[in-house]
Amino acid sequence: MSKVASRGAVSARSSVRTTAADLLSDAENRIEASRNIEHWQAGLARWDAEVLLAHALGVDIDGDGDITLNTASAAQRRRFEALVERRLTGEPVNHITGHFRFCGLDLMVRPGVFSPRASSEHMVAEAVTRLRRRRGRRVAVDVATGAGAVALATAAQVRRSEVWGADISAEAARLGRANARRLQLDNARFVTGDMLATLPRALRGEVHVITIHPPYVARQEVRTLPVEIRRFEPRHTLTDGSDDGLGLVRRLADDAPGWLRPGGYVLVEIAPYLARRTATVLRRGGFGDVRSLRDGLGVTRVVVGQL
């Protein structure tokens, strides 16, 4: 083979190696093999790789077509490799990219603030349904709001509403406000405080829906969580320090009636194994019509009670 032909063959092989399809396949295999990552559903390793590659290429994974049709420059390959290496340590993809798409919204996320969960979209849908039924003033509150995902999505879907997000972390409240400004959601507001304590007193008796995704991991079980959770999420967003993980749920069941309108709702996103105990807590707090609501996978994710 001539030197020119040889160089051409090497160039061709190099070109093949830089296709997105090959980059994705290699990254998917490496992510799948990492013990620092919880592979709770088939296909997650591939999705992680695709999101990271889209970030490295500077394309929109939801709007720029088939990502495998892209090719990557040497600089983009190096950037992608660095992102994958971070993922292999267990660092969540949304921390790496700084963004998370939730209910169609592009949310900024930050280390130190509880990251949104896709499962919470189910609670948003249930909250929005109940809020839209309300005539007159529509007020919703999301407790332990983190980056503000549930509050912001509710505000976006019910624009003629007043939605408040509350979090004990000042950093979380600041991030919620930043997301609201970026998304131009002037009907979403955020306060720093313990549960409902720092909401404006004028809201007492005016709230129609209260949502919460509580830190429901029992104190003694935190050490058993996957690396990507226990190492990268703030401890206070994982556990309330109680023995059963329902400490904040009990507090909300006690406090919510003072803020809700008659007929108002509390919606709790909870692990399926805690659904029955959560329902019992709400009934003891005086809520009626307590029900477990299943998501699209047929799994109980939300428990709702009506005042």
C-alpha cells in the first residue's frame, strides 16, 4: 500500500471512530459497568451517554434530530470523555450539565440543591388537575421545593395562579427564583424557611393545593443509598432524621389545615413502600378521601388527601 493510500486508510478509520454512534456505544458500556451508578431501569446508561454527548456537541437532544448522525471534532471528543469520566464517579448527569428538563421546562440545577426527579412530573399533573378545577383565586404551595421544579411546572401550566415554593435552604430558594426569572414565570415565588413557617400570613386559609416530595429515607438507611445519591445530594434532602422517613409528612399533616381552604388538597410524593403509612398519617391529620395515585408505570408515587 502506498504511503498516500495508507494515510487515507488511517484517516478513514479515524473518521469512523469519531462518529457519535461509536462514541455513544463506548460510553454506554462504560457507564453500564460503573458500580457508582444505580442502573434501576434498562436504557439509562444509553440515555446518560446521549445527554452528555449532546452537551459536549452543543446540540439540543430534544430538538436537533438523531444525535447519532453527528460527528465530533477532537476537542468535542475530549470534552465528552471528560464528562463521561465524571459520570463514572457517580456524579449525576444533571449536575454535570447544569440543566434538567422537567415537564418541558429547561431548569438550571446546582450541586448543593436537591435535583428534580422525573417521577415528580406525576405529582405536577395531579396538582394541576386540582388547581384548574378551582374557581377564583388559585394558590399552590410546594414544600421542600429544591430547585423549584414542581412549583415552576405548576406555575407554567396554570398561568392564572399564584405558586409558592418553600425550602429550608436559602441556596435552593435563590435557585428557584433564578429559574423563575429565566423562564419568565412571574407567578412563581420562593421563600426560605422551615416548611410553611415563612409563607405570607395572608395565605392562611387561601391555599388550594400543597405538594411535597419529602426527604423520606429513614435516618439509618442513608448509608445504604447508591453512591450517586448519598455522595452528591445534600443529606437534609435525603432524610429528615426520623426513624421511618415520615417526620416531615407528619408535620405537614398537622400544619397544612391552617393554610388550606376547605376542600383543599395535600399531595405527597413518596416511595411505594411508604404509601400505606403515608395515607395513615394523612387520615390521622384529619384529611379525608385519602388515596394512592399510580403513575404511568402502575407504581404508587403520590398519596393525596382532601381537607
